[in-house]
Amino acid sequence: MAIGASARNVQGMVSAQTLAGGALGTLASWGLAGLASGLLYGVAATDPLTFAAMLLVLTFVAAVAGCVPARRASRIDPMAALRAESASARSLRRRRMPAAANR
């Protein structure tokens, strides 16, 4: 939650996190591609064309999937979100420690 941030800033932060996750996934898949080489037929495990195509497709999917939470996060009133967070934390403490609820 960024108090004082504009809607555009919040959307940018959420989108950057989405794309950073995609980049880390791409690097991990490149590193672990050798494990799948025995399951592939007719294509190398690290075929550059296949990786480039999947990178484009998955980047597009991640960007579209990240748009909904980014737009929702940019529309939330920061004070209302903090109040909800505080209420949720109190509720969780009561569930974990039943003796605290009796006070």
C-alpha cells in the first residue's frame, strides 16, 4: 500500500512486480530446461526460437493477468485498506489465541 501514490504509480508498481516475476520464471526455466530434454522430441531443450515465442506469449498473459489487480489496487482508498488490514489482523490473533478473546 502506498499512501500518497497516484493511481498511475500503483498500477506501475503492480505491473513491474508482475513482469519481474515473469523474468525470474524465464531465467529459471532456461536453467532447468535440461531436466526436460528427455521428454522433448524434435526440438532442443533450449531452442532459442521456442523460448522467444514462449517469452512473448507468457509476457502477454502476465501483463493481462496483472492488469486486473493493478487497476483494483489503484482504486482502493488507502485508509479503508489499512482499516480492513487492521481488523483482519485482530481477527486472526483471536483465532490463534482463544485466551486473548476472553479478555
